Amino acid sequence: MHWYTTVLKKYVTFSGRARRKEYWMFALINFLISMALSIVELVAELPAILSGLYALFVFLPSLAVAIRRLHDTGKSGWWFLIALIPLVGAIILLVFMCLDSEEGTNKYGPNPKSAGY
């Protein structure tokens, strides 16, 4: 849960860098919570209000951690917009999110691996 709460605490911090582990653990926990809410809505025959509110709640933190992840690979946060290209853009963004951190300090800050985060 540490990785999830860390991202939520930095919910509008678009500067700096985010490790792969921080990004992917947040994505995993976010997915599990979304699925649990969807199942609750389905079983209780509720409209998609809970999952919709949750999606709004995590929209900015998700965007911020994705941009920090791109920064960690040495790319500008504007590369996130490549996801708007159907299919190919999402694949390219996925590859960027899987890349290892850029060694040492880059223009976005020190390497979070060596900083002990």
C-alpha cells in the first residue's frame, strides 16, 4: 500500500521522477480497487457511481505518476500525449513505462533508485 499512498500524496506533483516500481504498483493497486468497486456495483445492482467517483479521484495522481515515470526515462511529460494515437501510441507509451531509469541525475532530478525512494 506504500506505493499507492505515496502517489496519492504527490497527486499534483508533475516534476521529478518516479521509479518503475512506484508506477506499476500504483497501477496494480488502482486496477484491483477499480475491479472491486465494479464487482460491488454489479452484485448490488448499483449504477457505476462508485467506480466513476473513484476514477475522478485518481485521475490527477495517475497522470502525475505517468509523467514522472516518463521523466525517469529521460523523456518529457508531453510524450504522454502519444497515447492519443490509436493502438500504436498506447504500445509506445507502454514500452516507455517499462524502460529502466536513466542513470544518474537527468534534467528532471536525481535518480530515485540511488536516492533510496
